[in-house]
Amino acid sequence: MQNLIKRAAKDVSLSKHAIALTGAGMSTESGIPDFRGPDGIWTKDPEAERKAYDAYELFKKNPKEFWEQRLDPDSAMRRMFEAFGQLDNARPNPSHFALAELENMGILKYILTQNIYGLHQKAGSKNIAEYHGAIKKLRCIECSRRYTPDEFDLEALKASKKLPPVCNCGGIIKDDGVFFGEPIPNDVRKLSEQQALTCDLMMICGTSAVVQPFASLPLLAKYEENRSVFGVMLTGNLLKKKVVIIEINAEPTPLTNSVSDYLIQGKTGDILPQIVEEINTYLKGTA
């Protein structure tokens, strides 16, 4: 493993536009529970899981009813969002701080994350695309403007029967988190695609690489031709670009043998700080 860590440190140091993709594996190392494990949020509250799958259809059909359920203290919908809200107390772990340090050094240009808990921001990272949204934000479905919840008095809107909340542009407001069945917001999707196309090195950190369309971003980075990237694992004789893709995961993924240049197997909280340490050593040796 140490040879791979040294190799990664050299590759990252020599990159011109390095980015990182991060997933649930990084969040679980901060004590955030999964959803379907023995102590998972949805294991304990199956009705909340059903509401999670129904939420986007309800919002599209009847935004007013969605928000009424969202704010009803006795509803499963309210319990679902409260469970997410409790996770706001989670703290960054060494993997988050390692990526923040790489950004501060000017090496890491962007983080594209599936995670919704704001841990990268808490660790000090600035350039972040929250692919699946954020639990502490609201979003206009028309103009994609983000709001903090305290910018709306939701209880007052409920009491005065003025739900749903409305953006300054007139668009309807929903939670920023991307619901099941909801398209990725255009601004985040375009930014993420642009970063994948621009990078010359991508670190894939703590993600199973099975959730689409996020899992197709490494293919967008790796191959010249991507007419059928999103939702499809590409096959065929496609021209590879000179992009180094490093996987840092507890287990191999569908990308390991087909897209990644190499896998460093283990916890991101153990491996990423070692890579940063080796980068500092490598840069001192080349100074």
C-alpha cells in the first residue's frame, strides 16, 4: 500500500487540474449512519422511507400539500427531514481535512460530492459542487437560487395558508436535497461535467460508483467520446484521455478494473492524510 500512496502523491503533485469525487464512505467515517443497515434511519422508520420515495412526485403534483406534510409535526415526512437535520451535528474526519489542505495548497481544484451534510465546508474546502444538494439549504426549482431555511418563516407561511414558499423570481421553493426521481439541478450538473472534462487527475474517494449519473463522471473524464455516458457504463474501443484516475475505497467498485488507473484499498480517513504527507515530502524534495 505504501508504494501506491507514494505513487498517488507523485501523480497528484504533478497534476495541473486535480479534482476529487466523494461519496458516502467518507461520511460514514464521521459517524453518519447509513439508511438501511441494522441501525439505519429507514430501518427504524419504514414509513419515512416510503415518504422519501414519494416526496418528489407529491411535490410536483401538489407543492402546497408537500409543504404542509413537510411541516406537520405528526407526519412521516416531517420525521424524515428531522432525521436528516440531526446529522448536521456530524464533524469532518481526517479525509475531509486532507482534501481541504490539498485545496489550500493550490493542488486540488474542485470537490464533486454526493454527500449532503456540509462536512467539506466545515473542514475548510471552498470549491465544492454538492451533486445531490444539501440538507441545510432550500432551492428554487426555476432559477436554482439557494436559500438558508431562516430566510423563510415557514411556520408563519403555514399559519397564514401561504404555502409553498416562493422565490424572488416567482419559482416554487423546495429542499435543496435531490429527491428520488428528481433530476440533478442543471447548474450543479453542468459544473460537475465541466470539471470532469477539464481535470487531468481525479481521485474517487469513498463511493461505490453505482449511483447514476454521478458514477458516470469518471467515464466522462477518461474517454474522448461520451455520446452515451449518463446512465450507461461505456464499453467499446473508446479513445482514452491522459487523465489519471485514483480510487481510494474500502472495496473495489465497477470502475476499478475498467476506468481507474489503480485502487488504494482502505479507509479514506487513513489514506488521504498519508497522501498529503507524502505530497509535502515530495514537494520538498523537488524544491
